[in-house]
Amino acid sequence: MKRQILDLGTAQSELTETDLLRICRDLAWSEMATMPGIRSRLGPRLPSSPADDLLDWSPNGLALDSLARMQLATAAAVWCNANDAGFDDIFLAKRNALDWAEAMRRARSAGASGFTFSTSGSTGKRQHIRHAQDSLMDEALSWAQVFQASALPVSRIVTLVPCHHIYGFIWGVLVPKALGVLVLDASHEALPELLAGDLLVAVPDQWQWLAGSARAWPALVQGVTSTAPMPRLLHQQLVVAEAAAPAFLARLLQIYGSTQTGGIAWRDCPDKPYTLAPKRQRSANGGGIDLQLPCGAVVQLALQDELQWTGANEFELLRRSDYCVQVGGHNVSTTWVKEQLLAHSAVQDASVRLDTDAPLSRLKAFVVLKDPEDQAQQASLEDWVMHHFPWYANFSSIRYGAQIPRNALGKHSDWPT
């Protein structure tokens, strides 16, 4: 029997205390993971448990300085729109995720509404995108309909994705509510035993790790992936059985969308076009995509890619229309990374590209030093990059030379790693 999907009027869309604690833990961990000197002391992101210290950054815990605490408090206030209720400073005196969750509950009870998501780690200036709660729950119900149309059951959701990001929030917080199923936080360091009927939520880098882990899973486990393109061979490796081993997954859905738009479309085969999710349709002008809001109004979504339509509700992706590349689920501006390199006193010129030869998406750099013969400058630069760049803006390799490689037309060209 298929599970009945709740409608928007009856779905329990309000966040519970447990939801808020999960969000606050992931938000705090993610912010601290970008802080120089803190990441090494932070440890891996592990699922919460009653026995832990709930991510404590008090003087007796991680002992963050005042600037770091301000960064954390601002991130929490922005996420829950605490300014709506005049609670801008409520998080500053808090020192752990449990206290944050209570502060967030108070702010929401006092009138803070909706959620604001930061563009997923974009280098350069962060964009903060506000979404209404009913619109996000409506999207979760749309994805529940997609799964209802399949014969495969979903009885539990296991998520490896931090739930303060829009992808993790929708699939790790709201979709479980829409389907009426349990949700379990996990990580590749602490992956539980999967059961038939599980839906595993991850990003391509995590799927790459899982594919190489030689784990044996039950036959009826499904998967969801988003935030970055899913390599075709990896998708096939996960869903196609081989002579020596069964397939990892019965089905893997690739979700197309962004922080700005939420989820837009899906496909379960890399050779198929994307299919629009419910309440999304091709714009009347032919090029874009319209979204029907819960109130009935229709808005056109701002897309970051050029599309080629193959049917009324199906399309292929052609190319990105902005200047970012995707690394580990993060949109990274190569222009911003280059500007950071050029700010180093030892660097004369630099070029930054996506390393297409790396097994996982990473950046590579070509650097012209002011003193090419000074080996100490190389070591100094690499140490500086390691400690000042977020991990997704770091490099798989740095190559040095007298000038940036150019082609016959004088334009910057690629280089071997």
C-alpha cells in the first residue's frame, strides 16, 4: 500500500525542538569549520547524541574569541530571521547549540518567520536568500508526490547533509514530515546500517566515497543527490549491478536546483533529461521556469544555467550562466580565489581553474611568483593558502612558472597538473 502524502493544510510543517537543535548544531559546526585555527580542533561532523556536549564553544569548550562568537551569532540570527522580532542579539550570549535552539524557538514565537539560507559557501560575498516556510513545505510535498508515484517504498530518511543548507533542510527536515517517516542524521564517519525502504540523502562527493567503501546494502535502498553535477559513471556505478556484486541503490534521484530557487526538477538516469517537479512549468516566454506558490501566484525562477527543452516538462542542462564552478557542493568563484592569491605579497600573477583530472571536483592554480627562484616563497604561499582558504577553495595542485600559459591566440589556456 502506498503511503498517503499529507496536504499542505494538514502536514506538520512547524519545526520541533529536535529540528531546531539539529539545525543549530549543523549551522554552528559549518561556521566554525571555516575559521582558521578552529577547524583542526573541531573534529568531524557527527550525528547528535544525548551524550555529547552539544557543540560547546564556551571558555570550557572550544573557547572562541569575541569575533568568532559574533560571526556565529550573526549566522544564527540571519538563518531564522530573528530581526523580524527584534531579537538580533539574542544569540550572542549563547555558548552551545542547545541554547541556540531555545533562542531560535523564542525568536520564532515572537514573530520571526521563514528561513534565510546562504549561498552554499560561495567564495566572494555571500548571498542570503530568504524563503517562506509554506513555500518550502510545498516543495517538500512536491518531492513526496514524486516518490509516491514510484513503486519503491520510503520508510525512513537517512541524511548525510547538514540541515541548515536548503538541500539538507528540505530533504532532512521537511520531506520526512511530508512523507510521515522518521529521519536519521548520519555521516560517512558514522553511517548506520541501512534498511530496506531507506532513502539516503547525500552530495556527489559523499556518493563517491560510499561507492568505494565496499558496503553491502539492502536491495530497496534509494538515494537522492544534489548541489553539484553527478558524474555519469558514478551514477551508473551506484545503481547498476555487476556480476560480482549487487547495485548499491535501487534508484538514485538527481535533483536540479539552487539556493535561490530551491529544487526544480529531477531525473533518475544520467542519460535522461530532467523532469519538472510538481507546480513547476515552462515559462510562457519559452526559456525559463515558473513556480506556483501556495497562495496561487506564479513567479519566474532565476536560473543559473542555460536550458535546452526536450518536451513540455523536460530539459537538458547546457552550461552555467554565471562564473562559478562547483566543488564539494559549494559554488566557488574562481575570480575570487584568484584575487585572494594576488593579494599575497609573493604572487605576481595567477590563474585558477577546475581540475578536471582530479577524481573529485577540486581547483588547481598556476602561480607566477615575484621571485621565481625563491623556494621559500612557494612553501610560504602554500602554508598561507592552507590556513586562510576554506577547504573547497583550496587546490589539488599548485604549479609554478614564469608566465601564465596562453594559447596561440594569446588567451589563457589550461595546463597539465
